[in-house]
Amino acid sequence: MDTVVQKVIDNVVAAAERHDATKADRLDRWRVLEPDAGRFLWFLTQAVGARSIIEVGTSRGVSTLWLADAARGTGGHVLSIDLDTAAQQDARRNVVEAGLADRVTFRVEDGGSALAGLPDGSVDLLFLDAERTEYPSWWPHPARVLRVGGVLVADNALSHPAEIAPLRDLIEQDGRLTTTTIGVGKGELLALRR
Ligand SMILES: C[S@@+](CC[C@H](N)C(=O)[O-])C[C@H]1O[C@@H](n2cnc3c(N)ncnc32)[C@H](O)[C@@H]1O
């Protein structure tokens, strides 16, 4: 892990803690990824050798930074999608400060429509960290876009199991995918495309 990137991540996580503590409404909070879940994403990206990396839910770019640093090791690239233009501007500043601008493309778009526009089997690693209740309406694109050997990761599998359950059901009904749940951060639901 690059020390400059790690310092930027630490600073954004600390700023997010201060910011989120002042916001009563969940949707006003930045809700950035926990450090252990970020480290797990970094590890997984490198283990998969992921080059085509998609994330839905940029916020201030904490998960983007973990993924982009790992992408430097795989020769990969991150497409980060969010509906919030201002949040992505902050994330872009953080990615530039970390020296990772060449590894990330930001796009303001709905996650479902962005996934619907991607070719079959074109994604090595897909990270879903947006509104969990919307994921089922995006089906089958989260599975369709994965290459064989590609991995889908959905955050909040343990913090909000009821909200993740419909996605888990769709994944488990799809004979091409195998799931597991990892107890880092708020819990990561993983699906491997076989
Ligand atoms: C939990 S935050 C993402 C945190 C980020 N991954 C990080 O580690 O810093 C959720 C983000 O999802 C975005 N979002 C919500 N619904 C979305 C949708 N339908 N498409 C794309 N982004 C969406 C929100 O604007 C918000 O910035």
C-alpha cells in the first residue's frame, strides 16, 4: 500500500467521522468505507488480478482510493459511479492528491443505468456501495457484466442483512454464481462468477 495514498485515506476517513457526527439524516452522511473493508478490497483486487474495476457509490472516494491503489498493481482502472456531483468533485480532489488520477474515471450516473450499458463479461471486480434497496432492480446486470472468475462485492451485508437479502436471493438463484460473506467493516457479500 502506497504511503501517500494511505495518508489521504486516513485524512478522508477522519474528516468523514467529524462530518457524519453532525448529521442526523443518514443520507446527509458521507458513510465512507471502514479501513479493514478497504484493505480487504485492496487485497481482493490484487488477488483477482482485476483490471476492469467498477464501483457504484463514490461518496468522497475512500473505496475508490483503495481500489485505485490496488489497480496500480494490476495495471487496472476504476470506473466510479455516483449520482452526487459535489461528492464526486471531492473524491476527484482526493484521488488527485493521492497521485491516482490516471487510475480513475468518475461518472455522474445512476448505478443501474451505468451497469445496463456495460458489455457482457467485461468486469473483473464490481463493488456495490450505493442504496442497497435499489440493487434488485438493477438485476441481471450486476451478474451479466462479470467475466468468468470475476467478483461482485456488496457492502453492508452484516449491518443491513434484510436490505441485502433480495440481492443475495437473486445471486443464489443464479446457477453461475457462488456466494460467501466476509466479516470485515459492515460485512461484504461476495459473489464469484464461475
Ligand atoms: C455509502 S456511500 C459510498 C461510500 C464510498 N464507497 C466510500 O467508501 O467512500 C453511498 C453513495 O451512493 C450514492 N448513490 C446512491 N444511490 C445511487 C445510485 N442509484 N446510483 C449511483 N450512486 C448512488 C450516494 O450518492 C452516495 O454517495
